[in-house]
Amino acid sequence: MPSLVHTEIETAVKGFLIDQEKMTEVVERMTKEIKMGLAKDTHARAVIKCFVSHVQDLPTGKERGKYLALDLGGSNFRVLLVNLISNSDVEIMSKGYNFPLTLMSGSGKALFDFLAESLSEFCHTHGLENESLPLGFTFSFPLQQQGLSKGILVAWTKGFSCEGVVGKNVVSLLQEAIDRRGDIKINTVAILNDTVGTLMSCAFYHPNCRIGLIVGTGSNACYVEKTVNAECFEGYQTSPKPSMIINCEWGAFGDNGVLEFVRTSYDKIVDKVTPNPGKQTFEKCISGMYMGELVRLVVIDMIAKGFMFHGIISEKIQERWSFKTAYISDVESDAPGEYRNCNKVLSELGILGCQEPDKEALRYICEAVSSRSAKLCACGLVTIINKMNINEVVIGIDGSVYRFHPKYHDMLQHHMKKLLKPGVKFELIVSEDGSGRGAALVAATAVQAKSKL
Ligand code: BGC
């Protein structure tokens, strides 16, 4: 424990420091919830829904052709053109569109009109307005899928709350917005979760990839299940295909109260100010949308009690969400005893002239929040690997927290090794462009399936 850190600060963050025993308990509870989500009888009351993705084929490496993809899932919105040329040559052109924050809580119509407008702009720029290309829509919110191209939005997450979308088929809403414009000829053939795109994209190069994980603005995982266990899929007993990708939607774990033993008073404050209080409990302990705010709440509590920054508070740090999750990565990227990034963060927050113990305290708080995130994520992955009952697996991962935090990968690996049965081998691999290449691969599956009809 760093000697410079005040005992009061250690006490304040104690709740974030979960031990091995608690992690084992998380795995046990999560195992129960996943089983409930998969089973037909218990699905309706399960919190981890384990939605059927309708993706039953992993990539063969032989998929070819040009596809469009849309990626809506968090802070960014992108349109992509993916050309699968060979198994080693995939050409991707993409453009990010400035997503006005007001759209997140506006009307559903405004949201889908914006998506269609961006898509149209992209098609016109690339001379695709007269081509009838298949489109894969990476839509990273909980969907009850009724087919590859039909998905009903169950709830918004990650700060979205657009009216008139929950309970609707998102593919129809997009297609209607495209048709309202009438200036492009796009055919939405598949809708998928970002975890599924991540898995597919990674499996294109790593045939043993069976799990897709996102630790970014939100958090979630999907995995390859036996079709016979996917009881909510109509054809679970008759399908000729042995596998089904399950979109766990693990972010909702704990919404029934089973995670209270790893939550802190700070988690409860964060939860209250979100548009979905009481929902996405696990995600709110793990993901990038919330980690920075958790750190900020601990810091302002410590300032108010006079344990940090001589009790002097800046205007900036009093603003909600002003401590970006990227700051956690910055602070933890400094070598021990160095404070270059930390100084930059403090100056951006308007906190000047603080001493080394304050900077150590800030780092300590960041580490407490990020290590709990990695531990809980490790618990989730171990639950899935145990459920799959396999001895070797590749896990494709994407998301800003995993990509940019300097120690996240190592922490995840370390805790997974401690929790897994001896002899189980796994590899954590960054999955490149799941929302583009992954969406194209799922769209290719959809096109193939149609051509066989
Ligand atoms: C959504 C998931 C998504 C995850 C990561 C969560 O908030 O519910 O569908 O996969 O974020 O983007």
C-alpha cells in the first residue's frame, strides 16, 4: 500500500477492493443468472437475458464481397464500406459522423433520420447511391432478435433515452428513414450487437475465437453456445446448425440486487443521476461511461472532508462527468513516483499547486476503480468459459477501456488465471474493427442464407 496515501482515503475506497472470495461468489451468482437467461421457463424473469443473436455460423475465411455497415453504440456513430477481398485482404473505408448529443434524448424519428442522412452522404461521396448494397447494422443496445434482420429494442443504455424506439423493430425504423429520403438503395440484411461483431471479426483470423467482449462506454459479452441450449430460439431442437452466438447482455447483472456486496455508496450516487436508475448495475461498476464519475465522486468527497487538495475544490471538478475515464488511464500511465500525466489531468480540472501525497491519493483512487472493473470483467469471462466447459479459447476484445488503460489487459489475465480451473488456456486478443468487418461478415451470412432459400 503506498505510504503517502492517507488512511482516510484507503478507508473511502475499501469497498472497491474486492477479494478472491468475493470474486468466486460473483462467478457463482452470475452462473445462475446466465442459466436462467438461456432457459425458456426462466428467461422472462432473468436479468442476464442471454439473447439469441441468430448468428449460427462463424466465419470460414471464404466470405467475399462489398458491404455497408452502420455502427451506433456509444459516443460515436460511423458508416463503413467493407470489401472482403480475400482472407488476408479486407479493405475498410469509414467515416465518423459528429453525433449531436441532443439526439441521445430526442425523438426516435430524429435519431433514425440522422442515421439515414449520414448513410446517404457517405453513399453519395463514394458513388454508391445507385448500388443496392447489403447493410449490416451494429446496434449496441439490448435487442430481442427475432431473426437476423429483426430486432426489438428492449431498453436504452449508456445515456440514450430516445422516445418511441423501445419495443419497436429497429431495422424497420432504419429502413423507413432510408425510404423516406428515397435517394439511396440500401437493404438492411442484418442487425447485430457490437460483441457479436467483435467475436466474428476476431474469428475471421483466429478460428478458436468463441467469446466477444466489449469494455468501452458500456460493457457486454457474447459467446458460442450449443444450439440445443439456446432454448429461446424456436429451432433449438431442430436446427441443423450446432452453434448459436448468445448475446449475454451482462450489463444488467445485479439489477435484482445480487451484486450489492461489490457496490459502494459512490455507485449508488452514479446510478441515481443516469437516465436508467436501477438498471445496468454490472455495467455501471465496469464500463468507461461510469468509471471516471466514480473517481470524481470519491475525490470530491475526500476534498470536502479535507483529506485532499487542502480542502480546496475547483469549479470544474464539481461538474458531473468532468473526470473523464480517459484520465484514469492517463494517471495510471505515469511511472511510479512520476506525475507528468497526473499534472496534466489536474490542470485540466483546474486544480493547481498540489503536493505529492495528493497525486498519490488520486492514483490510488483510480487504481481502486479500474482494478474492480477488471476483476468483475474477469469474473464474467470465467463464468462464460466455465459454462462453455472448454479447455482452450480465444477471446476477441474491443472498447476504449481495454484498449487504452495501461494495465487492464494484464489485470484481466491475472484474475482470470486465478479463477479458472487449472489447465484451461485462454488468449485475450484485441479485435480490430468488429463493427465494420464483423458487421460485414454477419451481413455475408445473411445474404448467403437468403440465396439458399
Ligand atoms: C449494451 C450492449 C453493448 C454494450 C457495449 C451495453 O450498454 O446494452 O448491447 O454490447 O453496452 O457496447
